[in-house]
Amino acid sequence: QVPFVESGGGLVQPGESLRLSCAASETISTIYSMGWYRQAPGKGRELVAAIAITGHTDYSAFVNGRFTISRDDAENTLYLQMHSLTPEDTAIYYCNGVTLKRSWGQGTQVTVSS
């Protein structure tokens, strides 16, 4: 069974918003830190944002205040609310544990194009 199922991606214009969801097959309350990652065409996978079970968050510099990561442990779901999207945000977005990685899911495609 796939450990994480990402959804919510799509094709949007610059400046628009998307909300990504990650449904986990396990109870994420047992995962201290969850994160969103992305992989752009021809690039490696990079961390976008992370959130601990305490609610503490960390964001990569390129986020620049545009994204908000959140988690609903009761529903075993991780979210990434994205605003002010730019073409450089185009990538496949994945979720996973931060320190201890599970198998990667299929990801969800975000395409920002004018």
C-alpha cells in the first residue's frame, strides 16, 4: 500500500493559489515531523516546508511567506496552502517524514504557467 497519497495539484496562472493535501496510510501522530518536498523538471527533490507535532514550522527560503503548512493528525492528513504561485514553483510535490523517510508516493503535479 502506498504510504502517502498527494492531491490538489493542477494548472494555474502566476499569482493564483492551490491547496495540496497528503493522505497518510499510517497515523501521523506517530510521526514527529512531516514535510512537503518538490522536484522540478531536471532538478533534485528539495524540502519545501516541515511541521512538527508541536505545530512548529520551518520553510525553505524560496517560500518567502507565500505558503502555509499544516497537519490534521485526527484525519492523518498534511496540507500545504500555496499563494502567489510563480512559474518557478512548477514541480511535482510530495509529502513524507522529515527525519525518517517512508516510501515516496506518486506526488501531485503543480504547473504555474502564463
